[in-house]
Amino acid sequence: MKFITVRDLRTSPAQIWKQLPEEQEMVITNNGRPIALLTPISDQSLEQTVSAVRRARAMAAVQSMQQTARDLGLDAMTEDEINEEIRAARVERKR
């Protein structure tokens, strides 16, 4: 995986576009930190690619929530305890 800076993208975009099909993905960085992923797509693969990215983000979010639950000891809650938390949150939201 190749890393390119925002400055590279501004100063030599033609070179980046030329390399992209071969590299398949490039990470764009700003001040040394990754901020975006650049990947080639076509008219035929646009919907499929966007769908795959959204699924990956959703899976990462679920994994993060699961880890947070484990860290807080909430992964051992019973179904009744979960339902009570939901009920209490709904009551509080109505206030």
C-alpha cells in the first residue's frame, strides 16, 4: 500500500492517477496521519465498491461497540437487564 501526502495530490495529480490502477489503493496523509483511501473504480463497480466500503464501516462500528461493551463489563448482561436499560433510556428520552 502506497502512502501519498495531500501535497503530492495537489502538486502531481497526473502521476498519482497513472499509478493508481497498478497500486490499487493509496492512503492519503496529512501531517503524517492517514485521512483518506484512494482506490480505483469504474462506472460498473461504483455501486458495489460504495456498498463494500459502507459494510466495512458498519462492521468496524459493531466491533468497536462490542469492544467497548467488553471493556465496561456489559457483555455479561442478561436479556432482562438489557431490556430494562432500553426501557429506562426511553423513559429518560421522553422527559
